[in-house]
Amino acid sequence: MRYWMFLLFLIPLLTRAQDPVPVAKNTGQINWTANQLKSIFIGERSFWPNRQPVVIVLPSSDSDSFERIAQWSLETDGFDYQKHWLSLVFQGRANAPVFVKDEEEVMEYVADHDGAIGLIFSEDAPSALQLRIQ
């Protein structure tokens, strides 16, 4: 019985640890809901409130972070997430995401490009780039 109680207590903590930290620069909006952010990462939103184009920055498809983004945004694996984006791009419904090596390069790219957004699963995201999830 104690074992199950411990698991019930631990599961929300593990889930919370997997929440991404969105990082972006000059988007025209600081506070976002999780659903609004997900709509960005599945290609449903092309422009920020300030009319600047959304530039999605993703880590390499070989990385664990890419798999976690796929799971968080589309509730699928990295392969299907990649297929989803290829479909959107070839249908002309979205611009292709920018792919970089890892989370560190995601943060560097976002810091250097207005309108760029990425997701970070580590605690290293600079506070100046972090968006708030409501």
C-alpha cells in the first residue's frame, strides 16, 4: 500500500520535471497558455502578435530533446513529428523549423534572432528569453 501511495505522490513530480521552458525573443507577448505554445510547435501559428513571423528552432532529430518536444507538442514520437512538419512545409502551410545541434544552440539561435522560439528541458534558460506559461 505504501508503495502505491509513494508512486501516486511521485508521478506528478516526474511529470512536472518534463515540462519544457519556452525561450523566445521579441514575440510581442510574454504570457502564453500551454495550448497556445503547442499550437506554435505544431505549425498552426505563423505570426506573433507583433506581426513578426514565427521562427521555430528545434534541436537535432537525433537528440532526446527532439523526442520530448514531439511528445509534448503532438503526443507522438520524433519520427511522426518530423513527418508532420514535412507535410506542413510541402503543403505550403508553414515554414520549415530551424534545426540546430542541441539545446545550447537553440538558446544561442533564439538570443540572436527576433521572432525565434525554442523549447528547453534544462534549467539553463536565461530568464530574459523565458516565456511564461499560464
